[in-house]
Amino acid sequence: MRETEQEVVLLLEGVDSVESDLAKNLLANAGIPFLTKGPDFDVAELGEAVHGMVRGTDLYVPRSALELARSILKSAWPDKDAAEAD
């Protein structure tokens, strides 16, 4: 692995587009890089609204930023826990 590469870990799993967008904005404002993996089929098949409901988005952050990212999301959504996947 090159020095510039970091291992990424799952922060949120299967969230809808609204939660995904909110989380991405919070992470971006904190300077935390992230990757998303969304549904793997074409939006045109079902339309955007149904597409977002059928399959959620996974959100990944660098392992080194995982605890900070969880803390930021917990502060924003105190009643919702970030994924416990490590």
C-alpha cells in the first residue's frame, strides 16, 4: 500500500439518500474524506425515488477518522447510532 493510501472502513450502511447527503455534508465540513457505494443498478430502471428506497448507500471513511466521524454523526443525530462495523 502506498503512503497516500489509507484503509477505508464502513461508517454507515444502507442509508437513504437524505441521510447519506446529510452525513456527507457533516463529514465534508469537518474535513473528513469519504467514499460512497450506492446501488449497483441503473436509476432509469425504477426512477430515482424508488431507486433510493430499494437500495441504500454505504458510506466509508478512513480508519484513522472513524471515531471522529462517529462522534460527529452522533452529535448531529443523538438518537441514531453510526454503524458498528469495523
